[in-house]
Amino acid sequence: MAGKLYLCATPIGNLEDITFRVIRTLKEVDLIGAEDTRHSIKLLNHFEINTPMTSYHEFNKYDKAKFLVNEMLAGKNIALITDAGTPGISDPGEELVRQCFEAGIEVSSLPGPAACITALTMSGQVTRRFAFEAFLPSDKKERATILEELKSETRTMIIYEAPHRLVKTLTELQKTLGGNRGITLCKKLTKIHEKARKSTIDQLIFEFKNETPRGEYVLVVEGKSFEAIRQEAMDNFNEMTLEEHMAMYENQGIDRKSAMKMVAKDRGVSKRDIYSELNVN
């Protein structure tokens, strides 16, 4: 009978955030796959967990995943942990899960800390709808494409960033989204000096002229408002002449009366205004 994969969330700062279920599972499985065994041994020692570990990281994820899958097919239960947070979120655990499903191996995720959710809930930004971007791509073309997509994103955006790249990323966001866009900058999550700074992109860039970024950051960025989108669309329509705007709809086979109604809505005026202006012209 095949074994099972357990994705075990580990603390992102405060060791008290680990769950009883994760501790028990880490003690009971046959093997633990760890992103960095030197880092994870401190966690295991703290909770007196003596289960053997093996490294599973970005640079061996394909071959090591095959090895771990074969171990589970042979009947072993395996737990996967990352340096901090939930495995499979912006880390190589995604590949192991994929291979497990292909091999018919059962996967269970044991919930716990995740920096993106922790930052979002304490950010003061809208939480109902959000887009998790993790680290923006390092490839220039891909990065530019993602930033262009974010330009019209209406959901709250969550981005991870290292301290030495923070100002560069803020500057790119300033050019793409506008400097007055709301943003909350979170760092040292769950630790003693945890901090969430709610501001604008412009203000943060100004502040970091005299402050050196330290620690890993989570950027929680306000999405584009529907009002701003409506206003942009209205501005675009107002750049057309009224005749061009009418022709846009009439060329689609829409009758003149309906076209006037649609043009009026696009321009934020009454149908009567459109009718009057067309008759005057």
C-alpha cells in the first residue's frame, strides 16, 4: 500500500505558531523533506522530533521528487516542510505535489502560517478579493509583462520582496500603478518587532531615501478602483467625436436609438443630451 505526502506548515517567525497536528505528523512520518536541513534541524530539535530528514529544494526538485515518490509508492509516509510557512506556496513543493498526483499518491495539507495571508489580514487593505504574485520574475521581459497586467488589477495585490530589491520594485510599481496608490509594507511577521506600514507608494519611496530596508518584506498593494476604470473608459470615449462614437455602435448593426443610449452611458450624460447634440450638428 502506497504511503502519503503531508505538506506541513511551519512557523514564519514565532515558533508558537506551529500546530499540534504538524508536530505529531512530523514525529510519525518515515521521512521529512526539508528545503534546508541545516535550518530545519533547529525546529525539529526544539520540538524533540527525531525523524530523518532529506533535502528537497529548488535545485534538486525534479530528481528528488521522483525519489520521494518512489519512497511513497514503496509504502513510506513523507512530510514536506519549507524554511518558513506553507509548502507549495512560492516554493518547490509544487513540483512534488504534481508528481504525487501523477503517481496516484494521496496528498494532505496541514494548515498553518503563510506570510501572504498574515500580511493581508493585518494590512488595512481590502481582503475580500486578492491576487498573490509572490516574488516578481527576475527576467526583464516577463517582469514587464506581469507589471503591465497588474496595471489594471482590481484585486488587492500581494508581492514578496527582498530588502536589497525593495526600492527598485517600489519604483517600478510607482511607474506602473501611480505613486498615490495605497500600499501596506509588512516585515518581521509574527516576530517581536513585527511591523505593518500603511502608506502610498510615493511616500514609501521618499522614506527609504533615508532608511535602509532590512528583512524580508510583504507588499500589500491596493487594487485599481472600479471608479478609476470607469473614468478612464469615459475619458477614452470623450476623445472620440460624437459621430465616431455613434458609428462605433451602428457599424455593429445596432439601431440608432439604442446606439444613442449606449453612447450616453459611455459618456456619463443623458440620452437627451446626445440626441440634442446630434440634431444640432
